[in-house]
Amino acid sequence: MAIAGARPRIGLPSYTPVADAAELTSASHTLLRIAPPCNFAIPQPPTSDTSTGHIDVFVDGNPIPRDTTHLDGWDYGGPGTSLTIYGPTCAALMTDPPHTVSIRFLCLID
């Protein structure tokens, strides 16, 4: 499971062994502090006429669609505070070379 979750421990075994409740609690606290690899904070809107609810997301300059099914694209991870990228795009972000994720706010004109 550690390998499948992309968070194996360095050394053997690749999972974090625990022998009692205290070790389980300690290991859980360590793991919960690790942010998911494809989770990004949404910055504050640049002006008062924009909103975190109206954004476009780009990976390496290419737009990716919002996908509420969480199969391939992005979706909000929190109430306007973060977003998560899913599927093959997330997998690609975890490979070399370094990739760029951009969040663009859309101006709404009445």
C-alpha cells in the first residue's frame, strides 16, 4: 500500500511497521502531514472582481479541464482554498522533468 500510495518509506520494509497504539498514532501523524502530490493551494484572487470559483488550470502551459469525477483533470480540494489534479496528468506531474502548474483567475464582466 505504501508503494501504491506513492509514499514508501526509505529502506526495508517499504511500509511503516507499528507494534502498538503509540507507534500507530505517531506514524499516522507523520503521514497526515504529507500533502497529496497533486494538491495545490489556490492563491488569493488578484482583485475584488475575481473569485477562486472562476479559475482555469494549466500544466506546462496546456489547459486541463475541471473534472468532478476525479478521473482526469482537476477539481476543488477545499472550499476555494485548494485544488487537486487527478489521473494521468497527476501521474505525469510526479515524473521528471519539473513541471509547471498555473492557476489563472477569470474576470467576470457583467
